[in-house]
Amino acid sequence: MTKSKNITTIELLNFLKQLRLLNERIDLPVNSYNEIEKAILDEIGQSKETITKRLEGLKAEDEFLLMCIVLGSMDNVIPLPQKKYLDKEYTIPDFLISIKKDKELNNLINNHDTILVETKKMRENEKEYVISMNYMDKLKEYAQILNYPLFFAIKANLVEYNFFQWMLVPSTFIENKGIIKKTKIHGGRNEKCYVIDVLDLLTNDHSGLWFYNYSIMLQKGTQYIRNYTKNKKTCLRDEKLGYITKISLKRGDYSKIAEFSESIDDNRNLVFYELCGFLCSGTVKEIKGDDSSSVVVEADYNYYIPFYHILVKTYLEIRKDFYMAVDGIEIDDISYYIENFSIMDQNIVAYIKDIMFELEKLNIVMIIRVMPSDFP
């Protein structure tokens, strides 16, 4: 491949990502694929580990974009091209987002309805977010040109605490609260950086304010019960236990129940089934009978789950099952769902939201809007 000064590393990484996704979908000729991939990798000229990490960053952008789509609080989400056509000292953020006006909060958020967002995924078990001051200045320069506030969508990656939450944090907070240190960025040279603790970022998460994000609380003792039989066919089957006849989500005297027959009588029941699999966790107890059995999952303590996490997980599981049932293929590619998001997808997301708020009305879960600590 002939080197071109007009092509950037980020463009090459995007080409590589798209090439690999295309190969998964249509099985490109092996020799041609390998030759093109090698040419792109050689042109990038970075280690395999570095390229893998940078591609993970691009996947994080897709995940954030899907989160924006399913939360549905945006009028428009525009991925910004990372190519500059003018020789200017700025860096282009990942997204320009227009947010639906909230009459209740309109006067409290300075009437802004458009923001710029830079997405970042933290490294595994990294407890401090680090960004170079130079990089921050270049992003701010672009934000000042457009006169829109700059935010960072940061995904924590604390495996040891099972904490993988997206946080939407103003650039001004990172500048004001971050400690300035000289440190290496991505194995490069020492640079002056803003360093800020993940817990500090969490207290100033604006995703609830801007994106209508919530936190779902499940109380200790909440139970998810699945009833099985081997004598009657239904639309849901477990190879070991048989057919599912009924599922229940219970907290004390409050419950939501769905029953299943051989035909699918209500799509909402299938959505409820998938949702419960991600919503409730804890001690699992299996009660066996001759022809029937049940599995009870009981929450061992009070815990919180991000609303968007349940939305995305449930939505993706339903869509994967659909493609497997209809086309016999397993698609594990978020960008595919983004590109093909249709009325059917909108309906699935609407079902999930409706069921979540129904569970709140039934006093089975608590749904709390996530707001920054300094909000008036």
C-alpha cells in the first residue's frame, strides 16, 4: 500500500473495523481478505495489542450510540467524521447530540439542547480516568468554534467490582476537579494530564439530566420464579427441565406473572421473560418434581442496575434470538443493529420500557432518575 499523507490512523482503524465486520457477514475470499488486512495493519504501524485496544474504543462508540438510541431522549445523534479538512489545531469529538427539551428542567440546564460528546472506555480495573491536557485543549477548541458544551461519555471497566457503567461528565468538571500529573498516555511519552477518580466521575454523572437515564433498585428477597413441565409443549423450552409454563417476578405480596402456551399469545410476555433474565440475580434454587419443576432466583441484598443496561441487554438478546430463529445466523455485532434499527426495534424497546415502569407501579422495583450531586 502506498502511504498517503491524507489518510489518518483513525481512518485506517475504521477501515479495519468495517473490513472485519464485512468479512463476518459475507465471507470474503480468504487470500484477498488477508492481503487487505495486512496492508492496513502495516500502514497503521502499531503493535497488535495497541490496535486491539483502539478497536475496542471504536466498539465503545457503537455501544454508546446504541444506548442513546434505546434511551430515546435525543432528537438527533450525529457521529462526527474524524477527518479534518482545514489545518486547524483542534480535535473533533465523537458525537453531536441534540436533546429533547425538558420543560420541567429547561431553566435549570441553561437552555442548552445540543452537546458535543467524546467517548472513552477505561482500561480493565482502572480506577482513575486520565486525559492529557493537550488533548482536552484541542477538544475544547472545537467545542468553542461550535459554541456547544463538551461532555465525556466514559465507560468504567472495573471487572473486580462488576461495574461497567457509562457516565456522562462535563469537561469543566474534569478540569476543575482533576489532579494535574505528568503521566504516560497509552505507553507514549510523559504528558501533563488531568487525573480523576471513577467515584468522583460517578457523582457528577449527567446521563440522567440529559439522557433521562435511571437506576433500577431491586430489594433483598425479590424472587424470579420459572415453572417447567415435561407434559405440555409451550413456546419456551429448556433442554434439561422441559417447557416453561409460567414465570413470576415477586417482591413480598407484589408480583407480575406471565403464562406460556404452545403459541405466542402476547409478545410482551416474551420480552418480560428475557428482561427477567438480566434483571434479577442472586441465590438459585431448583425444586424438582416428577413431571414438573421450578427454578427460584432470589436477590441476596439490595442492588442497583443502570436502566440503559437492562434496555440494551434485553433488546440485543431478543434481536439475536430473532435472527437465529429466522435466518439461522448469530449476529454479535452492535453496529449491525444500529444500521438496521427499524420500527420493529422501536417496538421492542418500547415494550421493555413499558414493562419496567409497570414493575415500578406494581411496587416490585424502584426506578430512580440519575442526577449529578451538584444539581439544584
